[in-house]
Amino acid sequence: MDRRYDRKINRIRRGDYEVGDFIIADAKDADLSGGVVVTGPTRDALGARTGWRSRPQFLQAIERIVADDVIDIMLLSTSNLQQLDRSGAFDGSDVQPAYRANDPSDVWGGIRGATYCASASSPYQSADLSLTDSLKTLALFSITFNNSLHDDLRSLEAFAAFRSGARASGQRYFLEVFNPNIECGIAPNDISAYVNDCILRTLAGLRSEERPEFLKIVFNGARALDELVHHDPSLIVGILGGGAGTSRDAFELVAQGERYGARVALFGRKINFAEDEVLFIGFLRKVADRVMTPVDAVKGYHDALRHCGRQADRSLDDDLVLSSGPLRQAANQ
């Protein structure tokens, strides 16, 4: 099925990117990082948090976002993708379904009381690619480099095995590359260069039919993003949303990412913990399409919440703060 994602990614590949083609993904694969609390909060009629969403409530929220038809990709766990596929949530939809194909140990941060993320990323893949080929969707593979020959080699071997399985089942994929998840002997100012070089070295050994549709990486600042985009224009680079942060963080991430060459943004907690997910995504779209500045989007989002009779988690002044150092630096350039 030709979906909006396909039309956009094909224009980007041809070098015909224009305003409106920026791809936004909702990363609703949080259940692979933990359990009860990762699906986001429940809220009362005024918007105050009252607890945590159950799986049925989480699925209902996803269906609402898909039906709203603003995002381009909906990223899920395989179990939730199967449930929504059976319910017909994507039937006739222009939203591209996707699933997290591997869940290495450094994404298990939502498990209460666990300390897995204090150790170097260890590869693991719960999804069976031979059982997901019928969904004809996008797969996500995640890898983390930690400047450790032993750990990084195991991760690269897992990536090679995944590519083989993806080719056998005819599945497209995109590649997520995290910053090191432990202290790895590299100075903080050199992390972005290290990650960029690891990405390019990894992809250098792949034929065109093995390469990912696009990358999903941390926004390590304007210079690092521009360096990667400039070095290989054939790479389509996407940025990940990171922690919950402020609304300004999310809107600024889209604006600065698009400005410096990213063509995709994927948000997890920033959407999941928003006071109103559908409203929030709508303002992300306005920023991506250059209809609004990040500051105006924060103000517009708060106005929209008030119009709906709902309270914001933060005051407007607090929500206008940029809490991310790389975003503050990019915003001032």
C-alpha cells in the first residue's frame, strides 16, 4: 500500500524535499522498555494525572492518533502492532505502521528497580522476523556503540543477523543509533564525532539493498548533524526525541533538526506524556511545516489546552524553557 510515508521518503531520496515533507513518527514502543508506567499517565477531565494507562487504554490512545492522520509513522511493539492490525486500525490509513525489531538491554530503562542500563548494551531480539513479514511494515533495529571491542562486536553481529532475516522476509528497516550508554573513555565533546564515525563505518560495508531507509540518532548539536548530512547526502537522517523535557524542547528539536538537514523526527516520551497527545502532535506538524516557530507553538499549545478546559503540567514560562544544552546552542546560532 502506498502511504504518505512512501511518497515523502521517495521525494527525499530524489532530492526533491520541500516544506511539508518532514516525516514525524510517534514512538509508541515503550512497552518494550518496561512495564506499568511506560505507557504514559491517565488524566482526569481537567488534565491532572491520575495514574498509569492500562494496555487497552494505551491501544485506544494509539487508535485515536492514527485516526487523526497527522503523524507519518506509528512505531509499536510487535504484540501491539498485531492487536491493532487485527482491529483494523491501519486499514485504509495513510499512517505507516512500524515495529521495534530488537530490544537490547540499554532500552530496558522502564523496568522499575532495574539497573540494566548501567551496563554496556547487550543485544537481544524478541521479535521473530519470520512471523512479522505478513504485516508488510517497517522494522526498527537499534544499536549502541560503547567503544568496547567485545560489546560492540556482539552488537554488530546481531545487526548482521537481523539484516539477513529482514532480507529473507522482504522487510524494510530503519536504524537507530544511540550515544554510548555507559562511561566509555571518550570525552563528552568527542561523543558526537565518535557516533558519526561509527555510523559511517557500519554502513560502509553494506550494499544498497542492505542499507536502512533512514537513521534515527540523538541530536548531538547542529554541527554534528550537519557533518553527517554533508558527508553522505544519500543518508536520510532522523532525530530521536529523548526524555520528556519541555514542550519547547520538542518543538525546537523539530525546527533545529529540519534546519540542519534531518528529515525525520521520532518522539516517544514527549508525546506519550503530553497533556493531550493529538493536540501536541498537531503543533509538532505546524513547526515541521514552518507554519509556527517553536515559541509560538508552545504558546499555541497552551492556548489550545485552556480552550479545552485542561490544565498544563507546567506553567507557560516553565514550558518555554530549553532544557537541552545542544538545543540551546543551536537555537542561538
